[in-house]
Amino acid sequence: MKRWLLPEKGNFYKANLHLHTTVSDGIWSPEEAKRIYAERGYSILAFTDHEVFVPHNDLTDGNFLALNAHEIAVNEATARGSRFQRTYHLNFYAKSRGTALSPVFSESRIVKPSFTAHVTDEMRKTDARANYSTESVNALIRLGNENGFFVCYNHPVWSLQNYPDYCGLEGLWGIEVFNTSCVVEEMPDTTVPFDDLLRLGRDVFPICSDDAHIEPDLFGGWTVIKAEKLDYDAVIEALLAGNFYSSTGPEIRELYVEDGILTLKTDETRRVRVVSDWRSYSAARSIFPVREGEDFVARFPIRRLLDKYRAETDPGWQDSYFRLEIEGQNGTHAYTRAFRAREFSEFL
Ligand SMILES: [Zn+2]
Ligand SMILES: [Zn+2]
């Protein structure tokens, strides 16, 4: 029996899920941003301008899909000034192409005059204020989730946030593990908050994005989505199901389990790390892929790991997880989502 962890059917579409244009503080018009990314082989761009939710369905065509979104910032009140200020940055993505307004808008969060130009009277009817607290931010996330949006928690490192800031967040769909603009600003993200949330039982997905505002932010991190076709509904369905991986270099071609063996096919790869919530289990360390034709192939005895989970952590083994981190050339990585042991009960 073969079980595909990235769907067998469909096509891979390269996406940048975090971008700023002249609608807020990016340097490109939405049309220019589309051209720049399309020329580089991207099929999907999420327009996540600060605060204002402005749909860009007019940019969608047969080869390009615009996802409608915006990025909310909830800043800490501090006397030390904005460079020391902790902040929650969250991308809210509309599940439906027809969504015209965001339920989490608040004009009170608009800090730069350039953003004001896009505020409409319709937007002003919503005033979803929040303060810098887990409770208040959770209320915003809930408001989004209940009104046709899903939410990504962005760049914790740049935001000067630590475990106490994010451990209570609920209802997140994704978390950034790599953000190019934060690398440019010498504040690169890590996978630590991602694993922290996974260990707390939250099923969040790892996102690599550009968060592009200016030229140096381009093309550092992306998401590759496997969807049936390039249309809004199919791509959102794939995103919500976790049918994608994120990367700063390596390409994942196939991922499946068959007869208790997990198989990963990639392009050029140095090694594959199996990251889990377990300390030092010998089977859950690095795998060194071998070349087979055009692919590099890594195989991992997943049934052995799951048997071990069950034998040593009953009850609760079902919540254990593993995820794959693929190491490419020059320090690049690709990240799969985390898989919980309970998803593989048929092997036990
Ligand atoms: Zn941000
Ligand atoms: Zn941003």
C-alpha cells in the first residue's frame, strides 16, 4: 500500500506568500510585482500589504494566480521606541476569491500616510482593534478564521518575540521559518518556534517567504504547492490541507510511504534530517540520499520509528510527530510539514 504525503496527482506551483507593493510600503506596483515573479517561474503571489486588504483578482490569468491577503501588526506599547518594540505580524489570507473586505481591519493600526490612500469608507465600518496580548491577538485570529480567512504567524525573530509571546497563540495555519527580508535585515528566522508550537500540539505549517519590499528581498524563500489546477479554490484547498513544502533551495519531487518505508525524492541534496519531538532516537537522525537517475532518493524506516513511539510513550504516542528538513547546497533547506504518528495508524 502506497500512501502519498504530497499528493500524487496535480502540478507543483511555486508561490511567494508574503509580499508588499505600493499599496503599502513595497517599491513595486502590483502589476510590476506580478511581472518580476512570473519571469522567475513563480505561478502564485499572495499580496499581503500592510493593514489594507485590497484584492488583486484582475492580475489572475491562465498562468498566474493572485491570492488576496493582508498583514496585520499588533505592536507592544513601549517607551523604548519602535526599534525595541515587540510586535505580532500576522498574514490573513482570504479563502475565497470573492471576499471583498477583511473582518480584522482597523484604521487605528495604519501608521504610514501612504497606506491611508487605500482605506475606503467600507473598510472603516470595521474596527477590529487589538492590544499586545495573547488573548487579544487570539481574538483577532478567531475573527479571521470565523470569517473566511486563515492566518500565518510571521517572522518571530524580527518581531523580537520569544516563547511567552507565541506559546499561547491558537488557530494559526502557518508560521514563517524563513523570511528573506528578515535575513536582509540580519534577523533570520529559525525553526525553533515552529517546533515549539508543534510540541504544544498545534498543527501549524512551515512557510518560507520573501516578505519582499525592495530588490534585495527577492527570491530567497518560497512555497511549492501541489494542486490540481491553478485556480483560487484549488490552491486554497491545497494550502489548507498542507499539500506543499517550503524551501530556500532544494526541490521535493515525491514523498510517500510504502510498506513501512518513507521515500523522499529531491533534486541535488546533501542530507535529510528527520526532526521529531524525541531526543536522540537513532533512526531519527540524518539520512544521506543516493542518486537514482535524475533524483536523489532518501529512504527511512518509518514503521520502526512509529513502533518505537508506541512502545515507549503510551499513552500519547499518537501526538508525536516527525518532519523532514532537506539540506541543499550553500546552507539552503526545504521543509515538509509535520506528520503526526496518528496519521499512520494503519502501519501499527
Ligand atoms: Zn511583517
Ligand atoms: Zn510583511
